[in-house]
Amino acid sequence: MYKVTFQPSAAIKVEFDASNPKEYMEKMQAIEEVAQHTTCGKCGGKQVLHVVRTVNGNKFYEKHCANSQCRAVVSFGANKEGKTLFTKRFEEVEEDGETVRKWFKTPWTKYNKETGRRE
Ligand SMILES: [Zn+2]
């Protein structure tokens, strides 16, 4: 049995047990995935807000830049199995009748009214 204390940032301290190396890796990966993005990737702001929204019964997990002049967002997708989240690094858009993945330069995005997309 492992007893793990992990401090991904000054504000966050996580403690968990793992019974084997696979469980340790899975739990660390799940924590690191959401604990990263501690600084806004657009403006460099250091205050990041954790936001969980429910729209039409679906939950959206996001981190928002607290800078009111910026308000960039990192969105997380939920894995169908388990309870882990992953960073959304692209959006799917329709182009010429096909679904195309548009990769973000950074997971931090803002909605662009002109293109109608997150960039
Ligand atoms: Zn920002």
C-alpha cells in the first residue's frame, strides 16, 4: 500500500492511497490532468477559478481566468468510464459536410465572435 501526498501547487494538497503501481499512476495522472493549468495561457493571470456548470442535464467542468478583461477558459471532457477528466485540446467543427478536429494552440481558449469558434 502506498500513501501518497502530492502538492501540485501551493494552494492544492492531495492525499490518496494506492495499492499498486498501476493504481498510483492512474490516480496521479487523473490529478495532474486537472491540477495543471494554474496560470492563464492567454494573459498569464495567476488567479484561476474552478467552474462546474450544468446545462440541459450535462455537466461542464472548466477553469476560468479570473481576469475580467481576459476570461479565457480551459474545458475538460469526462471519460465515459471512471470519474476522470481530460483536457479538451480541440473542438470538432463541420466543414464541407465532414466533422473536422480543430486543434487549439493552447488549451486556454476564448470565443471568437467573428469565426464562431474557440481559439
Ligand atoms: Zn487570462
